[in-house]
Amino acid sequence: MPAPERRVLKDSLHRSVRLEIDAHGARTVVKRFASRGLAASTLDRARAAREYRLLRELSERGLPTPRALALERVDGGWEVRMQSIEEACPLSAFLSGERAWPCAPEVLARRLAELLAALHAAGVDHPDLHPGNVLIDGAGAVWAIDFHKARRVRRVRPATAWRDLASLAAGVRESTSPRWRARFLCGWLRSAPPELARGATERAGASTGELALALERRAREVRRAHVERRRARWLRASSSCRAVERNWRGFERADAREPAEFDALAPASSLASDPGALVLEGLQPREARELWCAAARLAEHGLPALRPRAFSQRPRVWLWLEAAEPGRACRAPADVRGARALHSLGRLCAQLADRGLRVVAGRWPVLWRSARGDLRLAAVASLEADPQAGDGIDLVRTLALARLSLDELSRTERAAYAAGIVAGAALGARARAELRARLSHA
């Protein structure tokens, strides 16, 4: 009988997930724990056993989790064999637009809330619940996976429930509307055990609206911290980066279609003619790392910016950022003038405020203008948390990135800038109207 077909679904330093398809077409998912070192391998056994035990128990109780099939020791590692969910994709794939929603997004918000409430009612503490660990099948049903860090508790505490709400809200907040997240919260309040719903509401006040605002603030903090922690993934071989050792040594983005093949001694001469690339040379190693990581964070936050493509550490230090469409770096205030450019800058202003971030400029071009006239962020020295986030949108600071002031804008440019801010603001209809009125007097 032929060997089963194997497809790697996820691969990391300590764990991997693969799909196996046998000769009869039967599909199973195998999660493998294989760390180096005696202490780590001991933890592998405990984590694999925990996941196997929890999956068996939860699926027997009718919760939407894959059914555990076997726990095995194979080639020095531990493997949990489990049911494959037909036509399932992570929620993150739908949020990114990679896959079309199988049903109305509002319906999925309610189903996601019901899944979380069911886990809480079953006494499951799942500290790693995010859109990558939630599957949506072809019928729009929602499933929870990845339980090796989870544990059963006698009763889920309100603080744990709040953590889970914030974690899921953080994972979806840059791809969904405030209305979607409010539906998610209301769905959980209706489905969760009454004592948990009361405990969560007491955190912010008596009203659901106050709780929704508190959740939005907390989700923004959690998302920002999560993206910042992922910095290390962009400075080593990981799911984000490939290590490169050819005529230059460094890293390139893992999902880049083709390897970066050009002479490390003169990368600019190889790419200067590419209108979709910004190549920076003459960098100090630390400066290059900061620019590379800042570009990665901008991309992960879903902000309009050039994407990190390749980063050479030796024999020479350089950085390659790529644009989705042709354009040019903005090196003078004249490069950012015009209604279309100011409208896109306004959208960027609102998006930075929504993420609670501010951009720190360096000596390199901070903005990039596409051939159509839209502005994107280019080489950003670093990103910082904005202590004023949530108190309003800082018009002046964002204009300063373009080396402009409000007084320099024409009436048309000022109107376009304000319209861009309103268009990019992640607000409800009433708050959007209030923002529009405020900007009209700015």
C-alpha cells in the first residue's frame, strides 16, 4: 500500500502540524512535538498528553473541537493524531481576505462568541486563543484548536474570561468594524455563564456600551504588544523570515514568491530601476534592524506601508522594501501635495490613531507616493505607543511626517485631509459624524 500523502500545515522550532491523506482518501491531522534537549522533550510529552486528553474530553462533551485519535511516540518526538475538519481554514485567512466568508460576517461574530462561551462554561482555560487557533469549516461552523497550553479548571474566573475576550478582539480588530466586535461581545454576554457575564460587566460599569469601549481599549493594547513581541521572528529563521546564505547573508520575507537574487556588493544598482522598490544602503547594523522590524510591524498592523522584502547583514548592510505598485520616495514637501495625496495621508492619520501608534522618523524617506498619487509609509525608524491614543487624532503630528503644517494646506487640500481622516476612522456612525463636525472647525 502506498505511503500516506503528507502536507505540512505549520512548522516551527518546537512543533509542527501536518495533514496526512491515506490511499483511501481518509484525512487526519498530526501535531508533532519535537524539541531539542532533555528538559524540553519532557515538556513535549506533557503538552502532547494534555492536548490529547483535552480534545478527547471536549469532543465527547459535544464541544466543537477536533476528535483526538491517538497519542504516539515517533522518532524521538510525541505526536497527537486528530480528526481533520473538512474544508476548514483559520479565521485569520478570512480576516485577511485570503478566503471568502462562508456566511455573513455578523453570523460568524455570533458563532465565535458562542464558541468562547461554551469553552468557558466547560471550565477550559485556553490562554492561546486567537484567530489562527479558530477554524471555520465550509458550512460556517466555528471550531477551537491548539490546546497544548490549555487546562481544565473548576470554574473560569472573570479575569480569565476578560483576557480571552480581549485576545480574540485584538486578533480581529484591524480587520473588522467596531460593530462586528460589538456583536461578538453581545453574543458572548448572552451565551456565557451568568456569573461570568456579570463579572465582566462590573469591570467597566453597568452598561454594555461601557464594556464595549473598555474592551476596545484593552484589545488595542493587547494587539500592539503582540505585534511588538513578534519582533524576534523577523531577526531569525521563522514562519515570518527565511535565512539567506548566498552571496549575501541575512533574511528575506518568508512569503516572498522568488528568492532575492542580486549582487550584495551593489544592490542599489540591481534594483534602482525597479519603481516598486526602495533600497537603502549606508546603514549601521542597528539602524537597519530597526528599519526592518518597523516595516514588519507596519505590515502586521495592516497599515499602508512598504513591505519588508530582504535585509542583508553582511558583507554589506542594506535593506530592501517593496511597494504593491510603482511609485517613488517622497524627499520634499512638494512630493506630497495634492488632494489625493492629502486624502490618503488623512486615512493614515486615522489608522495610526486607531492602532494607538505614532511614527518616529529617521534620516530616510518616511513617505512613498504611488503612481496614482496615494501616500504610504516608507522607511520608518521605529513605532511607539501613543499615550494620547483614544483622546483624539493628532492632525499636526501626521502632517509633520510630510514636512507640512495645516497653515500650508490649500482649502481643497485641507478638506481632502479631513475627509481622509473620517474615511479611515474605525468609528460608528454617530462618532464619525462628531469627528466630521470637529474637523470642520480645525
